[in-house]
Amino acid sequence: MLELRGGGSCFPQLLVGVNVGLALVAAVIALLAFYQLIRIHSRNSQLGWTRQKVFHLMIGSSNMGYFIYFVLTLFATCKGWPCWSNSCGFILMAFPKILFFAAFLLLLSFWVDLCHQANDEDDEDEDSSSQEALLDKTSNKSSSSKTDTHRKCFPLRFHHIGSRQKIVMLVTVLVFVIMLACALIIWIGMGNNSVDSALVTRVYVDFFSIAILLLGGALACYGLLLCLKMSKVRSERASSEMWKVSGLAVVSVICFTSSSFVALLTDIPMLYHRPQHPMRVVYTSLLLILYYFIGSSTPSAFILWIMRELPPLKAENIQEASTITFITDSSAVIQQPQRWTTSTSLQNQISRVSPI
């Protein structure tokens, strides 16, 4: 058992309760994401890593990282781990946020594809089919058993990733490298030198908060553009997709803005670095909830709820339907609006995806 006030180094009891609550919420979201990922994979394992699977993996991994961070924060603070208030705590604080940022940046890249697909026909040939997997779709053409074995062992074929998705990967890797560089500088600052670890952490937190704020604004802009395009299509399905897009855009803006301002104006993300710093317990608890629960858990839970529908089972000689309704079906809305009025059932899906 943790001694909540042992030696005066542990958090007050209220903050311990908030950390435990946030850890439980993150664990529940992570378990739901991984459970849904297993169910989705069992229905269309032939397609490899679809967009829906990647989103569930990233959201689940991010929240699992938050769960580990909140739990270790309590133990490290009470036990007085020397490394925790420096590079170790910084890495565990920053890594889940990077995965969370990458997931919504990936969402933005798909929305950008849909909004600009009319001007990017060449790019569509590479990554625009509304039923394709995120990385690639299993080829319908016959191939040798050696090729099939290679695809089963190595399902990620990066040359089929869309150009904007490649940019997302590069940005994510760049942010991760910046985080590791900051962690190294913080670790160097543990010695007797002039390196200010707190200043390095503050610079990184501010930089990342601005990036999150810009991401929220971009999701709002492209979400509005998608809604305007879909509003021109008179269909119950189009209306449903429009509400999903608009709801996700609104939730992203509200949550990202609130968490970014908390990070920019307070030291809440750096709480691991200053566990003994004088604090107003109730005020700090509310900011923790605003930063982590509203800023990360709420968007994660909302996107899982949006993507809760399972894809149809794979049938022989019939291509599988779209795996993400609020992303891929919107493409069908924009490209072929007449299909919204003529398609009546899932049984008509042969060779192409029905918008229903």
C-alpha cells in the first residue's frame, strides 16, 4: 500500500484519488480499443492493417501509456525515484501524447484527402478507394504461394501509403526524435552543470501544446468543409455521416483548446517534475481532470464510439465494405452522390462499396 503522505513526498489524498481515477479511465479505454481491434481483425484479417485497425491500435496504445504513467507517478513520487523527476518521468509523460497526436493527425490527413480529392486524382489512384486498407488491400489477382506467404508475414507495404499519410509518419517520427533529444538533455541536466531541466521540459510542453492547438483548428476547418460537401447530398446516410464528422470536429476543438491552454498557462504537465512543489490541491485536481480527461480521454472515447460499427464479414469473390464510415464513406458521398439515392442494401456491394 502507498503511504499517501509518507515523508511529505507523496501527493495529497485528493490528488492520489484523481490519479487513480484517470488511470482507471485510461485502462478502460485501452481495453475497449484493443478488444474492438481483435474483433475487427477477426472479421477482415485478409485486408491487413486497415484504417480502422490503425486508429484502434493507436488510441489503445496511447491510453495504455497514460495508465502506466499515472500508476508509476504515484509509486515514483512516494518512493522518491531519482530518475522519475527527470528523463524517465518526462518520457512516460510525453510518449502517450505523441501517439494521441499522431492518431488525430492521421484523421486530419484523411479529411484533407477527401476535401482535395478532386484536385488530387493521381494521389487517389494510390490511396483513394473507399474500401482499401490504410496501407494496402489484398490483391485480387492470383499470385504465387511465395508472394502470399510474404504478404502474410509482412503485411505492411509502405509504397502504397498515401502521400499525406507519409507526411503524418514523418511528422510523428520528427516529434518523437525531438522528445528523445529533450529527454537526453534533461538526463544530462541531472549532473552538476548549467542545464535547466525544467526549462527544457517547459519548451517542449509549449511546443507540443501549440501543435495540438493547430491540429484542433485544422480539424475544425476540414470538418466544416466535409460537412458542406455532404450537406449537398440528400440522404439519410449522408446526414448521419455529416453529424459524425461535425461532432468529432467540435469535440476535438473544445478538448484540444482546453488542454492546450492548461499546458501553456500552468505547470500541470510538469507535475511529475515538481511533486513537492506547493500546490492548491482542489485547483490542481481540476486542472488535471481538464488536461487529461477532457483533453485526451474524451476525444479518444468519442472516436472509438464513432468507429464502433464492425465491418461486414469477408465473403468469397465479394470485396469487403468500407471499414470506417465517417472517413471512407464520406469519400463515396463526394465522389458519387447519386449512389446515396440508388443503393438500398448491403447485398448490392459487388466490386465497389455501396455508400449504405
